[in-house]
Amino acid sequence: MIVTDTDLRVLSWNQAAQRLYGWAERDVLGHGLDDVVRPHDRSDRLETQSELELTGHSVRDTQQLTRDGVTVMVRTSESLIRDESGVATGVISVNRPAPSATRSQDPERR
């Protein structure tokens, strides 16, 4: 889970994000999300931003780059939420999609 402000500056970064992307929380707090979680394709980030602004929520599968430049396929769920005073915060849940199942044998033959 990653929490950002509306300018996409990282406010919180949990251990799952640390394991996936290779950044410790102390290294990313206050930094722009796109400086830390780099999209493989910048146009994908623009589409997500547009959807968030329109609906307040976005779910998509996308390729992102880890700290050491490795590409990972992830499913992101992003929500824009507001506290009681109307201040907006972004909450991003990132999960690696499960690899597609492959069948080693025809289930009809079991």
C-alpha cells in the first residue's frame, strides 16, 4: 500500500511496496510517486490520472520499473479519498497479478 497527497508525493510506504520496488520508506517519503514507481509507459500514468480526476477511482494492469530497473507487471487500484475537512489523499494498492494458469494436462482425462 502506498499513500500519496494529491500531488502524488509519497506520504506512506509499507513493507510490501518496499519488497516489490526495492525502496525503503525513508528513501521515498516526500518524493514524487513517478520518481519512485516509474511507469514503463508514461502515457499509462496520464490515463490513470485522468480516470482518477473523473471518477475518484482507477484499476488497471500496468508495467512498472523497480529501483534497479526490472520491469514488473502489477495491478494497481487507486482511490482519491477526502477527509472530513475535504483534504484529498491518494491511496494506492499495488499487487502483482497472478501468472496465468497453465494446464499441464487435459482435465477431461483425469
